[in-house]
Amino acid sequence: MMRGKTIIVTGANSGIGKATAVELLRRQARVIMACRSPERAEQAAQEIRQEAGPEQGELLVKLLDLASLKSVRSFCEEIIKEEPRLDVLINNAGVYQCPYTKTEDGFEMQFGVNHLGHFLLTNLLLDLLKRSAPSRIVVVSSKLYKYAEINFDDLNSEQSYDKAFAYGRSKLANLLFMLELARRLEDTGVTVNALTPGIVRTNLGRHVHIPFLVKPLFSLFSWAFFRTPEHGAQTSIYLSCSDDVEGVQGKCFADCREEELLPKATDEEVAKKLWDISEVMVGMST
């Protein structure tokens, strides 16, 4: 039971984030949906309340555009002002394989939203999380991190852009962020862990081009082999709620079990360097 616990879920209006919000609300948590579009979020909030059934917790919708550092800052100011505590932060939102676009601050969109926006969000909410300890941070990554590298000379994909590689890199950045954050959070009572949800049927794939004739086959294939968002959300819920992971720090999970990461996702020097550069990019370092 999560009664009395306040949980922020980014990107809670669709896919895994939405399924996560339903389950947390069902467990009587106070869930804050942090979403970019107020209209879509309100629509999703109605559906979430219906699905969560009787005896549910409280659901709030707040505006958060991770492609705007200004929006991240004002969201955090509001949370710090209004919320006496924050028990769990779930960094779930993501953009997937979009055409080359830039965020409001000039970052490549996937790196900007999936990594930098969440990097700033987490750092600005850390004091509140520490005051609310024991508290948890949950980072949603992806197994596609395996196909990417962090190229410090071209973090913004200005020399070349491959949308699949850029997505993988943003998800590798999530894991390296989790690693360095875990090191910094030792003995604070705040834990951070990551997860890879597997291939889930969500609208994330809207930018992936599937030839018209293959579409029916692809739909059939995806129903047979891809997970439902509810299934995909299980590990997020496990890391948010379960006593099994109380005190567990800096690990990655899949199917509610710890998963072995490739060396490139556990490289402490790269993680530290990425942290330092990210601080500069989001304007945190003074």
C-alpha cells in the first residue's frame, strides 16, 4: 500500500507511464502526472481514474515540458513550494527515434528530453527527496543502450545524426546518470535504480517508418511478441513500491530482477565526465 506517498511520473499520459500511474493510484498513492500537453494529460487522467477503480489515491496533473529547461525549472519550483514531501520520482518520459529536431535550448531532441531534461529535473528535486528519505528515484532506460556510445565530441549530433543511434545514446546516458547519481547518494536514504522495460506496444514508435504493405503483419507481430504497457510497467512499479529493493542502490532491473549491464554502462569515469558536461549544458554548475 502506498497511501500517503507522493510520486511524480514523467510522461504519465501514455504507454508505460500511464500504466504505472494507474497501478500506483490503485495502491492509493498521491500521483503527480508530469506531462507536456495539458489537454492530453487531462484526458489521460480521466481514463486513469476510471481504470484505478474504487479506493484510489489522489491524481494531479502538472505541466512539464522536458524539452524546455525553463519549464523544468518552473515545474520544480512549483513542486518544492506545494509539496511537503516527495517519496518517488519516476523518470519515465521519452522521445523515440524522432527526425532531427532541437529542444528550446538547442539540444538534439532525444538527448535533450531523455537525458538532459531528466538530469536537471532530478537534481532540482534532490533536496526534497532527501528530506523525505527513505525515498526513491526510478530511471526508465532501454536495452537499446547496447547499440550506442557516448561520443563527447558530438553529443548534440551536429556532425551526424542517426535517430536509432541517438535514442540508444540517450538511454545509455540514463544508465550512466543513474550510476554517478547512486555514488553521490550513498548514505542519504535516497536510492536510484534503473530498468529496461522490454519492447512495449506504445505510441513511442510513431516516428518509425513501416511500409504500408507490411503494416498488418507488423501489427500482428507486435500483438504476438510485444508487451502490453501494463506488463512493461511492472518493473517501474516494483522499483517504486517493493520492500525487496529497499536500500538497493545503483542497479538495473528487467522483469523485476537485477540485470547485468555491459561495461560501457558501468564505466565510472565516463559517468563522471557525462555528469560534469551535463551540468554545464543545463546551466547548473556555478
